[in-house]
Amino acid sequence: MKTLRLVLLAAGLALGVIAYRVQIHNLGVFTTPARASAIVIGAWLFLVAGIVAWSRRPANRLGPLMTAAGIALLLRQLRYSHDGVLFTVFFIVGELSYWVVAHAAFAYPSGRLTDRLERLLIKSGYTITFFFTIAILIFYDGSRPLRFFDRAPRGSLISISGHGEVAVTVQKAFVIVVWGILGVVAIALIVRKLVRATPRARRILAPLLIAAITVGLRAIFESVFTFVERPSAILYEYLFWWQIAAFIALPVALLAGLLRARLARAGVGDLVLELEGTPPQGIRDALSRALDDPTLEVLFWLPERNGFVDAAGRGAELPSVDNRTITTLENAGEPIAALVHDPSLLEEPKLVEAAGAAARLALENARLHAQTRAQLEQVRESRVRIVTTADEERRRIERDIHDGAQQRLVALALQLRSAQRRLMDGSDPEVDRLLAATVNELQVAVEELRELARGVHPAILTEDGLAAALESLVSRTPFPVDLDAAEGRLPAQVEATAYFVACEALANIVKHAGASSAIVRTVRQNGLLVVEVEDDGIGGAIAANGSGLRGLADRVEALGGRFRVESPVNGGTRIVGEIPCAS
Amino acid sequence: MRVVVAEDSVLFREGLVRILGEGGFDVVAQAGDADALHRAVISAKPDVAIVDVRMPPTQTDEGTRAARQIRERHPEVGLLVLSQVVEAKHAMELLSESPEGFGYLLKDRVIEIDDFLEAVRRVGRRGTAIDPEVVAQLFGRRRAQDPLEGLTAREREVLSLMAEGRSNRGICDKLVLSPKTVESHVNNIFTKLRLGPAPDDHRRVLAVLAFLK
């Protein structure tokens, strides 16, 4: 392959010399050394850029395409020869060279035409141009000069009937159709390509495609001039150099694109240094810079979950949409991480590979980090579930007590009472006394059940929320309590937790504190529900294992909150629970 | 006095109907859920509807909602709400418009049959019956610098019974006091709490509850 490239390069350079000479010797006043050499240099640039691209990315067809474009542009100049064979062959072949250039532009950067419309444009370009040039030569007889040619007649080998007028007209039609109409279509497709590209791809495509638009515009002007009787020579001069500038810009843009990828790969070297000492969350940013893809996401593989998680340990799905591509990084056959990135990075697999290799150690580290986070997250979720389930159980028990046992006991007491009244004839005072005592016992039992149910989970908490439940609680407390409760409903487990904090705290005050008054306060601030109970008692409370306070702390912490007890000896007790409540 | 009973527990309902019948009430309809209660109120035109707070299908607040609707659509019907738990807040909400012909009692109050029948009668005569538990809660809500501190123990007792909706006669019976004594207690209370002159039995409930609130 390398030999082939060297041969093509040598051939192209030699061909450039020939093309120069053909122009100078055959076009007369239509050319100057400057013009002729500018054309050759533009073509050489294509050739060199193509050869460089080809050797850097042997698998990419863009290199061969650019090389072909360079050679085709040089061969095109041979059509100006006065030799009939050269004229005939290269008049036909030469016009196809612009389509090779367009082909390369549209195929950038993958080297393949992936879009249906673009493929259609290039195909029709080749085909229509081919048939038009043959048609021109069939009618050409040398009697009228062809467009872009000097006045000297040339011999068309395939001339069938000599109609110089017709040849010129067909050539006009060719310029209008191929350069005008297809030029407009080409520009439209380029704009469409830019609009549709992902941001990263757009940055890569932009310079090349802008150069291509410049060439396309030049072609369109040419077709417009077919309608002008005598275009100004100065204007033509300008247009010529515009064309040259654009033809030089095209291969330069491609080289720049290539160089950019090389620069990016050099950036991977910095990545290794940068990743040293980067916290796991920073890896994404570093990789994103190295790969020049601001949309990059890094997901980590957790074998025990058989799935991916993000850096925070939250479960994540690999996206399956057109504008995202996934590269999985592995270590000894085991996936470590997945990079979710812009599809344009697929054009630079070496770059992604290098970045992945550089980041492997850091990624493995971050993966372990994510794994720990995921486990913590699981534990956290399960704690919340435990609290929530326990609350639901409590609510169910409360209702079962009311609607079951309590209800039956009341009905039973009522029946006994009725029976007692029927027997009130005084025939057996002992029975009367017995029934009265039983009914009393039942009443006490009902009362106790009601208190039990309230302790398990007060109905008013479910029905009317925290503020109402606290008010009810405070009104049953046997000493003055100042209540300042925030209104509004919150998630059930938050309300229940805050309620039980206040409930347990007040019960403790009754039992131990020797307090004369207390304050209960709930405030919502910064996404937290803060519940605070303060008394003026003897202090010295501790949230030790097994105590009610420890249970409260567990409960609050299970919901991701904080719980603290401030209880200096002889300084009263202040209990504060801060419970997250997404508000 | 015509009574409708809405209660889904058959055992309790039957007991209730029996004591009402024996107490001289005319139980004109029985209902097991809120819809049946509405139909019964419309067709039987009772003086009093006795309603359980928890009824099918969800066993949460069907009874409360049914009670509110009856108050709105049929204000002439006395309403006695029974519940397994009573909350001062709920009592105040149900009372907020008018205490006339309204009662809110714990279910187990039924067991003290005479007291209960007296409460039904009171509600049927456009009076009020508030559960002692609710009154206790209202008392319990008092904070520092409580004007109630100035009342004697006896006066507090009388105040509680007034808040329950009892008439002077009812209070006499309950505390075994002479009508004159009760009257003087009532006047003292109204003076001490600066509630102005004591109105008649029906209206003073509101004044007392509003004060306690």
C-alpha cells in the first residue's frame, strides 16, 4: 500500500508538470503561468492531503478519494491539448474530476456517502456529466470554440455530425444543469448536513463544508454567466482566483481536520497527568475535554447489579437513540465503564481507545467508588422502605383496632347494658351488679384500645396532617405546651416521623424532665422539615442505645435527616429533627 | 321523635336501634352506607340522623362527608355524629356554621344509655351535644395566663357541661345541684370570662366554644 501511495504521489507530481505545460502550450492567451501553476498547486494539495490521510487512516476511504480528486483535477488539464485523442478522452474524463472533489467533500469524514440524497446527488453528477460531455463531443466540429477553450479547433474522435452551434448550446445547457442546478442542490445538502450534525460533528465539518460551499457558489455563478452575452474580463479574473482559493481551502480544511484529530490524540497524553488526583466525579470532565465532546457521559459497570450506574451510584440505562453512541471499555474481558458520546467520535476510534486506555485506572477507581455509592444508595432506599412499610403497618393496625376489636367491644357493652336494664326488676341484685361491673370493664378496655391505637398511629395524622395531629397531641399533654406548627401536607413518612419525634419527646418530658412547660415547633426551610421540642426541665437526656431517643434518631436518619439532642444537666432539653421533604 | 341510623356494623346498629326504640324513639330508617343514608333522609324526613364517621367503601371519612352534605342540604335535620375517636378540630369544623341540632360523640357514649338518649333528644330539639373528650381537649389546649385559672373547680365543671351543650336542667341533674346554684355558677362564669350576660341554653354553647377555641 505504501508503495502504491508513493507511486501515485510521484505520478501526480509528474502529472502536475505535464498539466502545467499542456495549459501553457495550448491555451494561449486564455492562461498565464500564474493561472496554470495555481491550478496545478490546488490539485497537488488535494493529492498530498489525500496521501497523508490515506497513510494515517488506511481503513478510511477518504484518503484514496482525495488522492483520486487531486489526480483527476490534474488529468482534467490534458483536455486542453490539441491532440485529438487527449482532447477527446480528457474532455470526458476531466469534467468528472469536480464530482470526485464533491464526492470527497460529502464523504468527509468517514470516506463514505451515508446519506441517500447525497449519494443520489453524486451519482447523478457523475452520470449527467458523463453523458453531457459525450453529447458535446458528438456535435463538436471545431467551427465554434468551446467554453473555456482557445479558438484553435480540436479533433473530436467521436464527432458524428458537425454542428458547432449545437455543441456550444449543449455545453451551455451542461453548465446550467450540472453547475447551476446541481450546484444549488449541493449547497442545500451541505447546509442540511451542517444543520443536522451534532455539535461536535459540526465543529469538525464546518471548515471543510464552508470551503465546499465556496466552490459550489463559483459553479453557480458560472452557470449564471451563460445567460450573459459578454461577461466582464475583470469579473472572470476575480472568479478564477476565487475558485483557486476555494480549491486550495478544501484540502487545507481536510488536513486541518486530520491535524485536529492528531492534536486531540496528543491531548490524551495530558489526560493521564490530569487524571492523577482527579476525584471520581472529575473524570467525566477530563475525558470530555480530551475527546472534545461536551455531551460525554460516563457510566460504570456493576457486575453484581448486572447493569450500569452513574458516578453517584444511581442505576442508569444505556441510551438507544441515533444521536448517542456507546463505547464500552473493558479490562480482561470484563466491562469497566461505558462512554456515551457523540457519534462523530466513531470516526476517531483510535482517539477514543487511547483516551479509554489512559483513563482505565482512574475509571476502575471511579467504578469502585460508584459501586460503593450504589450500595449506600441501596441501603438508604431500604431504610426508607422499612420506615414507610412500618408506618403503613401502623396505620393498618390502628384501623383494625378501631373497626375490629373496639367496635365489637362497644357493641358487646351495649348489649350487656340492655340486658342489665331488662333485669332491673331487682329480682337478682347480684346479676345487676355483675353486669354493671362487666360493662365498666368493657368501657375501660375500649378506652385503652383507643389510646393504644392513637399511640400506634393517630387517625388525625392520616386524615388532617401533621399540624392538626400535633395540636391534638398537645391538647392531651398534662402541662402547658406552646405549639407553632407549619401548615400544609407533606409525604406521609415525613409527617409520621416528625409526629413521633414530638410525641416521644413530650412523653419523655412527662416521665423524666420535671418540666413546667414546653415548646413544640415545626418549620419548613430549605427542603427540610425541622421539628423542635424544647422544655425547661432538668436536662441530661441522652440518645443511648435502646432508648426511645435512639429509635427516633434511627427513624429520622433513615429518611436522610439529622437528629440531635441538646440536654445539658439542669439546662432543659432541646430535641431537633431535620427531615428532608422535597417541597 | 323520628330517627335515622347510619351504621355499617350490624351488631352495633341493632343494639342502637333497640335502645332507641325502648327509649321511645321512632327509628324510621336504617342505612349501611352514605348513599342509603341520603335516600333515608330524603324519604323518611327524620328529626335526627345518627351517623357513623367511618363507613364503606373506604372506611375513612365517608360519614363525615355525608354529615356535611346533610347539614348543607337538610339543615332542618338534627345530626348526631358518632366516632371511634373524637378530635376537637373535627368538632369545630362540623360546628363552624351552627351548633343547632348538632351532636358529636364517641361511640362508646352509647353505653351510658340514659345520657345518650338525652343527647339524641337534645339534638332533635335543635340543641347541641359535644363529647366531654372534645371539651377536655379544648381545656387542655389552654396556655399560660389562662383566664380559666380564675374559675373554681365547680365552675369549671359547669363550664364543661355547658360546652357539651347541656341545659341548666341537664347540668342540675348531672351535678345534683339546685337550679338556683347552677344559674349563679353560670352567671359567675360569664362574668369572669367577660362573655357578657349569659344567653339561653341554645345560644350559649357557641359563646362558650368560641371562647375555648
